[in-house]
Amino acid sequence: MTIGKGKRPRDPNQLAKWIVDQSTSDTPAPEVQPAEASAPVNLSEYMAAIGRKGGQIGGKRRLKTMTKAARSKVAAKAARARWKKSKS
């Protein structure tokens, strides 16, 4: 029976038990925070957060689909860019 993070069980018997447990428990249900309190201040911060999340997923997925030659080419280009920078 999976109940983590508010997921409800699919099995009708487990669902019935979950509903009874929720309605008869002594602990109150977690209160929902207002969206404005945890949201970024402006649109650009929000878009940056969304892009960062996608980038974290995309890099790993991209490496799985690239051939060894393509990875080597990208790594060589990155190394050239790093060595080209001046150390000021």
C-alpha cells in the first residue's frame, strides 16, 4: 500500500482502509502552504528554476543517447573553450 506524499491506493479494499485511517487518525492532515509563499518573486526567477530542472534531467538523458565519438567531440570542444579563457 503506497501512501507516500498523499498518493491514494488503487485497490478498493486498501483505499477503504486508507480513508478510514485518514478520518479516524488523531494527527491532523498537513496544511497546504499558499502558492505565493514558496513561489519565486518574479517570472524570470521562475523560468530560471524551470530551465535548471530541465537541464539537470536533459544532460543525463543526452549522454545516454550520444555515441562515444559524439561525446568525445563535445568534450574536446569544451576543453578548448576552457583553455582559451585567460586566467585573470
